[in-house]
Amino acid sequence: MDVNVILTLSKQAIMTAFWVSLPILGVALVVGVIISIFQAATSISDSVLGFAPKVIVAGLALLYMGPWMMNKLAGLMIYLISNIPNLVR
């Protein structure tokens, strides 16, 4: 296995992990910022108010984006498994 092949496979795996995690993390970040602004404006310091909406929205995003995420991961795995004979030479 050549160093260039290893670097290419590593890059593909890291980029796939980035794109798969981006929808959930992005939605949680936006909701967290909105809740933080609301808490600062109203002087509410309840920790559940910051945690519960992020979990709920992240769960909804996972339900909505789950099939796309699994498709991306399955595509990478199919590529890797189908190219095992070419990669181990």
C-alpha cells in the first residue's frame, strides 16, 4: 500500500465524517446560540433551558438527515470494501 493511497483514504474518511456530523452539530450550534441570547436577555440561568432544546432539535435533525448520513457512510464503506484487493497490493 502506497503512502498516497493511505493519505487519500484518510482524507476521504475525514471528509465523510465531517460532512456526516455537520448537520447535527450545526443545528445544535444555532439553537445553542439562540438559547444563550435568550437566557442573557431574560437573566434566566436554568441549565435545562439550554440543554433540552438542543437535544430535541438534534434528535429531529438526526431523524430528518439520518437517511442521507447513512447513505454517505454506506457509500464510503462500499468503496472501501469493493477496493480491498486493489488497496492491499
